[in-house]
Amino acid sequence: MADLLLELFSEEIPARMQVRAAEDLKKLVTDALVDAGLTYASAAGFSTPRRLCLTVEGLLAESPNLREERKGPRVDAPEKALEGFLRGVGLTKDQLEVRDDKKGQTYYAIIEKAGRPAADIIAEVVPNVVRNFPWPKSMRWGAGTLRWVRPLHSILCILSAEDGAEVVNFDVDGIEAANLTAGHRFHAPEWFSVNSFDQYRAELKKSYVMLDASERADHIWEDAKNMAFAQGLEVVEDRGLLAEVSGLVEWPVVLMGDIAEDFVDLPVEVLQTSMKEHQKFFSVRNPKSGRIEKFITVANRETKDDGATILAGNQKVLFARLSDAKFFWENDLRVSLDDMAAKLSNVTFHNKLGTQAERIERIAALTAEIAPIVGADKELAVKAARVAKGDLSSEMVYEFPELQGIMGKYYAEKADLDQSIANACEMHYSPLGPSDDVPSEAVSVSVALADKIDTLAGFWAIDEKPTGSKDPFALRRAALGVIRLILENDIRLDFMSDNYSKNFYIFDDEYKKIVDVVANAKNIEKTIEDTPSILDQDLGWDTIKKAGLLYSKVDESRGQLSEVSEMIDKIREQNVEKHQNLLSFFHDRLKVYLRDKGISHDIIDACLAMPNNDDFVLLVKRAEALQAFVKTDDGTNLLQGFKRANNILTAEEKKDGVSYELDPEVKFAEDDAEKALFAALDGAQGATASAVKAEDFAAAMAAMASLRQPIDAFFEAVQVNSENQLVRRNRLCLLNRIRSVMGQVADFGSIEG
């Protein structure tokens, strides 16, 4: 057994690429080694700004000898078939064996491959991995052909065992593998030799390099927390920023600096965003006031003045950045949210869906429909819809797009708008992801729903639906947001209502023609009303001529109006089709959501087949109750009874070519078990219908559970296919009644059992 150590030493690798690169290096090398017959005990990848490292422990010293038998064509097969087989196995005809099998004599090839030393295999694998490494972006430098994320300086590659270490000899674009590496760029730039991973890691530590990114991150976070705690402050947690900063330094030195008093009254999100985006600083908060008062920065070296010079430079740059932010903030406060929203008439949302201002009007109209349903004040909700996106034209959001909504809330509060409007400005974008909070305030909910429904309906109207893995407008996220808003706020929306389908036709060219025809007819009508007074004043030829032309247009207008009804019918058909397609898209998202909640796909399908499946709250209540029911003994046995009845009925209907949907009559029942099933179905039908109407699905399931014993007894005692055709038909209709009674709750035929 041997251990492999590989290091690729280069100029600074972008922090965002390091973790993935270490994973790719590990996977590509180890997969290639295994394919070549070299198994191993464990492997790990590491990254720092200047190096990618891979260690593989317990690697076989050489690949095993291989012996493989391949069956070829028959001896009497065409010559071309034999030639193809020989090319595939790399042998000649005289090296093949002839064996007898069931179909006659057949050629067999015996392929033997001798094992190879690990070093030889590694010398082939590593150069291939380096030359084909999947960097998101790479560069070529100098006179070579190698592409790497940044100029590659050296390759360390050794195999170590109990008897010592050896360099694996190969080169990549003139860079020869060796056993050398260097430490920190400033503190320890000297090269040193390496003979094992443990020694490599320890020497790097002495040379001011922490190899493990997680160790660097833990060091930064602990030092930052301790510094803040010592002054009665706390660091604002940001795991994403921590991961990025740990990829910027090999030897993290944590420093804490001050924020000038000029800026501490800026909104905390502005300070945090500006420092994070521009400087990669952590925010330090005063827990008593909530203000951001200091910052944490991470240097890549120790200095004699304990970082004073570094902090001074950082604070100077930060002052300039925050001065810009303060300028944006003060400028924006001089403009009302209404005026900000008005500026959006010059901003295109989508070339087929109009401007942002036009979209805001659609959202406001839809909000007016939704507000009463969710219990929101209609006037406040519509006002919120009209100003919620106003901050998109603000200078602050232009500089920091991630602050959209947040800044809207601040501007609304500064304008003394109702707090519910301010909250809607911030929350109407939510939820943005599966772990994001869902708005619960009625005004915010109504605007958030209108925003997402408008987006979905608009893009469905112009046929820009997601395809495969492509979803450039985040429509899947919007649909999931609608589902979570509805379910977590228990909102009852009828999605097939015309209130939510206007966007399906307002972008239709035929609809635009209708609008033009109707507008033209109204103009003609108004002009005709004014014509007599015009003639009284001026009987000149021009006036009479204009009047004649006007009246000649009346018939034309009437003819066009007669075509409008046909156009409306056509648009309505297209509208229903698009609306139904969007509902199916919602159902697909809902399936994913419910599967994550532990509800099986067949239960979901059984509920989706029922009426009112656009009422998501009702649908989920039904699915949860059905899932719980089929897990009980009564549910399991009743489901089997249903399937038996359904299978018999389906088979007989197919054989007879008829549908047994007539009401069965108890007077034709011959067996006590048959009569008992009639009585049980009578009782269950009414009880189930009442429970479903009251949306008490637990009671509906309990009513159905009463059918378990009568159905079991019926099948034990009764032969459905009686020789008496009248009795047979009546019993088949009885089976259909089982299907219809249980079908009040769900489509049990969709449940797998």
C-alpha cells in the first residue's frame, strides 16, 4: 500500500471556485485510478488561494493482473464479423480459442493484462486531469498550450510508503512533477521538500499556511466573535461571506475597525450590503441599539503594527464607499415612492409584457380582487401594490439590487405610509426559496400573490413556459411561492376564476383588435351625436362631405362589431386552454411540495383527479386525510376490496362493451351478504357526501371504513358473474356503486396499494 500526495500550485484561485475545484480534483483522479485497477482506502481534497491538494491513502502499489474472456462469433460466421471481433479484442485469429456451445463451435478471446505500478498509472492520469480540468473560466499564458484558472507554477506529486517516498515522474506543458512546494507568499516564500501528507501539512502550518478551508473559516469566526464580545458587540452571521473570505487568505488574521459616526444611522442592510459587496467585511452590531458600529476584516498576513496600517487603509476606502451609500440614501428620500413608481414607465419588464409601470397596474387590479379573500383592507392593499416596486428606480437599489423591497420598506416608513404598506414593499417578493419565510400580514399576502400570479399568467400568455431544466424567469419558484402563500395562510382561491386569467388574453393580438374596433365604434357614435349641431353652424361642402364619409363608416363599424363575438369565442377557448395548462404546472409544483411533506405520489394523483382541484387548501386536506387513512388496517383492506371490485367491473365492461352505471336494485339481491352491502352503501353514501361537503375528510374516511366488512363478506359469499344475467347485471351495477360512493372522496383507482 502507498499514499499519494498531489499539489497543484498556482497564482491566486478565485475564492468562489476553490471548493468545487478541490471536489473535482478528488473525483477525477480517484475515478481514473479505480478505472485503471487501483483501489484505495480514503481520499480528501483541500484548497487554499494558491493551491489545490489531493491526498489518497491506502492506494494499491500496482494494479492487479486481469484475465478476461470474450465470446466471439460462430466459426461459420461471415469473415467480416470475425474481423470486427478481432479489432475489438486486439488479437489475431490464431490467438483465439474454439469452443463447443449450444449453437455450434464459437470463437473465444482470452485477454490478459499484466498489472502496472501505481506510479506509471498516476503519471498518465494526473496530466490528463490537469489538461482537461473543468474550470468555469481558464486562461492560457506564455508560450504553452495548457489552460488553467491562473498561471500554474509547480506540481508536487509523490507516492509515500514505509520505505520512503518517490516522485511520480511526468510533466505538464513543461512543468515537471517534483517533491517541492512553497509556503506563504510573504511570510515563508521559500521552497521545501515533502515526503508525506502529514509532514506536508505540518510544514505548511509552520510556513503560515492553513491547508483546510474549514479550519480557516473556524479560526476567522472564533476570532471575530471573541473580538466583538470583548467590546459588548456581536458579529452578524453570514456563512456565505465566511466561506468566501476563507478562500481569500492562507493565513487569516482577524482585525476589527470602526465605522465613522457619519454612517451609523444608515439602514443596517445598507451598511451590511455595502461592506460585504465592496470590501468583504463582516458587520459588527450593538445588540442594545441594533446599529452596525464596527466591522471585521481578515488580512492575509501578520504585521509589526498589529494590523494598524491595514485597518487605516480599509477605513479610508470604507469611508468613500459609505459616503456614496449615504448620498444615494439622502437623494432617494427626496423622491416619493409614487414618483419612483412613475419612473418605471420607462423601464421594460419584458418586450412582450410591457413596462414595469404597466405590470404594476395589472398587479394592483389583481390585488383588488385578492384583498377581500385574504381579509386585507382593499384600499391599503391596492396602494401597496402601486408603490411596492417603486424602489426599483431608486439610486440605492440601482447600486445594490439585492436591497429591492428592503429599501421600499424604509422609503414607505419615511413617507409615513401605513405600516402594512411598508411591510408589503419588503415582503411581496417572498417566499424566494423553500426555506424563506412566507408573509402572513394580509396586505403583504395579497400583493405577493398578485405579483406572482401576474408573472406566471403573463409568461404563459406569451408562451414562455419553463422547458426541461431551463427556467430563465424563475417561474417554478414563483409557482411554489404561490402554493406556500396559499397553504401556509389557509387561503381559498378559485384559480379557474376569470379574476386570475386576464393576463391570458390582454397580450393577445386578436384581443387588441377587439379593443381597437370597440374604441373606433365609440368614437364614430360620439361624432354622429355631434354632427347635427355642426351642420347647423356650417352648411359648407366640406362639412357635408365629412358627414357623408362618417355615415358611410357606420356600416363598416357595425360589420366589424359583428365579427367581435366570434373573436371573443376564439380567445375564450385559447384562454381556457392556457389557464388549464398553468393549473397543471401548479399541480406539478404541488406534487413536489407534498412529496417533501411525506405524501406519496399515488395519493396526490388520487386527489388531483377530484373536482375543485384548483383549491389547493382543499386538495391538501384531502391528501393528508387519505394518506393517513390508507395506512390504517381498515384503509388497507378497504383499498384491496375496492381494487377487486374495480378490476372485475373494468374487465366485464370491456368484455361486454357496456358501462354498468345504472342504479342496482336490492330486490334482485339473493344473498344476505349482498343485501348487507346495499344497506352499508346507503349509509356510507349519505355520510360520506355530508362529510365531504363539510370538508371533514377524517369523517369521510370513517364513513368509508364502515364498508370494509360488508365488501369483504360480499366477495366471500357471492359470485358476481351469476348464470342469471339479470342478477349478474345487478351485481355489476352494485360494484359500480362501490366505485361511485368511494369516488366521492378520491380516485381510489389511482392508489397503488
